[in-house]
Amino acid sequence: MEAFQKPGEDPRSFLNHPVNDDRFMEALWELETGPVHQVGGYAFPVQGPIEYEVAQAALGGKAAWTDPALEREARTWTLLAQIDSDGRAKMMWGDAGTLYWMMRPSDLRAGDFDAASFTWQCH
């Protein structure tokens, strides 16, 4: 997120960056050759930043989307695993959705998998 944000800008300003433009996202989808399963790395979201969803849950679901506390919390989460809908494996999550497990790196280093957070998105 901070790679697309200048110091002092609104925390959600990265959503206006060209990499979030519909034309760019559609071009990426055209390159996709199959399900996007992965362990670690950066989440490939279906609808929007996964980090904000788990941060919202970690903050009790009460933080406004423009609250700087939500931005700070979102930055503490990293992708643990992503499992996409996959017809070959006979897995369908809602309307061709994707499952995401996120963790804070400190919890991952400690092996505290009970601290993982789950969310999912559908098309």
C-alpha cells in the first residue's frame, strides 16, 4: 500500500493509483490461466484489499474505513495462504470465490496459528 502513497496522503489514496484502474485489473484477469492458489506472498484479491478486511475484524468491526488505525492495523497482516475456486479440484467457494488466511509476521514466527485470520471474497 505505501508504495503507492506519498507521505501525508489519505491512507486510502493508493486506491486511486493506476494499478487499481479497471482497465489494468481487466488486463491482469486476461493473463490469468487458471486458479490462483498460493502460500505466502501478496494476496490476489477478488474485490479489494484483503488486509483491510482482516484489520477491520481485528479491530472489532468498528473502525471506519478512513480511520488511520485501520490503515496501521492492515499493514501488520501478511498472506499465509490463498485457495481459489478450482473446477479441476471440484472446489467452488460461493460464486467462484477465493479463500484467504492472513497472519501477523510476529505470530507466524511464534508458530501461533490460532492468531490467523480468515476471510473470503467472491466475484
